[in-house]
Amino acid sequence: MLIDLDNGKIYYRGYDLTELANMAGFEEVTYLLLHGKLPNREELNAIKAELARNRELPSELLTLLRSLPRGLRPIDVLRLSIDYLGTLDREASSRGSHDYEKALALIARAPTIVATYHRLSTGNEVSRPRSDLDHAANYFYMFFGREPSDVERRALETMLITYMEHSMNNSAFTAITVASTWSDIYSAIVAALSSLKGPLHGGASFEALKTTVEAGDPAKAEDYVISKVRRGEKIIGFGHRLYKKYTDPRVNYLRTIAGELAREKGGEYQRLYETALALEKAVEKHLSSKGVYANTDLYASLIFYTLGFPPEYNPANFAIARIVGWVAHVLEYWQMNGRLIRPTEKYVGPIGLKYVPLNERP
């Protein structure tokens, strides 16, 4: 992946992410990240069939999910479940020809895990995966118990494509660091999930919705931003370590998707969307000189909320998408016969201290 900061572009394997998000399907982009090229029709049908075939969960994992306490963080449930899948795989530590199949199975099962826990937590009958639906539509169906509208399906698919990959971020680095020890792919993904859940990484993806809700109304957005600036408080949904010259290029098409959803749903969702637009305009007015612009969380959190996902599911939804990028990094690192990642350090403490017997210490 390339992030072109000078021109405000993001590329997946050479393809402009904006084009992929607007024109491609989840399975196409998954194939692209795993193989380095877009699939032909036969290859696309094959990966669609393989993902659909692997959606069902082992009975042992279903039993575990039924026994878990309700109210757990969904990303923790996903992490626990993938770790458990590793214990069920007797060949988990056998690297080689089956790595690709294991990677596809993890991509396919992650949505089933999250949707199953949601259905159990809300006292609803578990919706089994359907092979006649694509990846995004099937996840929506399993989670909500109904098929999505065309706008809903495309919005969710766009989100999954958007969150698939974003260079060597903390969770991706964590995944390949674990993989570099020649550990198994399950352990690498569990480690990546542990990184992603942190509030400085993917764990903040649902907090941006609070910003929009707190502002409350488009007419109050600028006053909200000014008060935050005066108090020296961070405005969640704005600012990024990389994007300081331009707005994150993903924001431009997510803004459009959020608007389409808001128009379909109306009411509260339309008001929140208009508030997000006003917040973005106010932040650009008051903070762009400091390199602060809207980030993906502003509209991503709104899209997930408008689709009906409880905010606590946003990090898990992030992970369902990002798992594609993680396994792509891991497989590529292994194919390169990657060496053990062992960072060096520079010690800055004292040296030459003399041991003092316990009874002589102050």
C-alpha cells in the first residue's frame, strides 16, 4: 500500500482506493491485497465460493459463544474466538501450503463470530450465514436478521473496503512482528486485534459519534468547536498523524456514502449528518492552519450508526475489514522468508552502580 501525502492519494497495490471503494466489491479487493492483482471472473468466483464455504463456525466455537457473558466488548469476543479457532486447528503451527486457506477462513468467519454474539446478546435467534449473499450483505443479514437495501449493502461494503488496509500501522506491525517468530496465523491476528482495540488506534472509532451527538445541531457546530479549542480539548473524529496537508482522502467518498444513507433513513440520521458536515467546516476554518482535518472516524462512525450497528461494535467492524490487510501482510512476510523482527534499543539510564547490601540501603 502507498500513501501519497503530497497528492492526497491512497493506493492499494497500485490502485487508487477511491476508485476501488466506489467501483469494486469486497471480494475483488480482498483478492487484490492477497494476490497483488485484480481477479478475472473465474478467480473472483473462486474466492467468493471459498469465503462463502468457510462462513460456518465449528460447533465447539458456537458452544463457547453461547456460554459467554453478555455485555462483553465485541472486539474482545472476536479476539477470544480467533484464539479458540487456533486451538481447534491441529495444524495451526504447520506453516506452508495451507496458510492461504487459513487466512481466507479467518476473513470469512470474523463476521459470523461478531454477528452471532450480537444475536445471542440481544436474545435473538442466530442467523446462519447464507452462501447466496456476498460478504457485506451476508454480514448485514446475520447481524440484523434481514437483507440490506441496496444503499445499506453498498455503504457497508464501502466501509469494509476502506478499513481493509492502511500501511504499516500499529496493528499491522504487531501482526508481522508475531509472524516473524514463525508463530501461527491465529496468534498473529490475535496480537493485531489486541493492538487495534487500544483507544489510540481502532478503539477510538466509535468515540467520533459522540462528537457529532454532543454538538447536537448544525447551527451549534461552530460554537462547539470553538469551545473545544479554547479548552485545549481534542475533537474526536478530527486530526491524524499522517494527513496534515489535506483531508484524509477516504473522507471525501465516506461523506458521500453517509449522505446517501442519511437521505434514505431521514429524521435523526439526516440531522446528525448535517451536524457532521457543519463540524467539518468549522474545524477546517479554525484548525486547518494547524494541520487538523476530518479523519475517517467522523463519517465512518456515523455510517455504522445509521446502518443500525450499536457504537460498541465499531472496533469489531473495523477488525472484520482490517483482518484482510493483516493476513496479506503476514502471508507476504512469510513468502519473503522474513527474518525475525528484533528492534534494537538505546539505554539512557545510569551505569556502573554498586550493589548495596539490603540492611545498608536507606
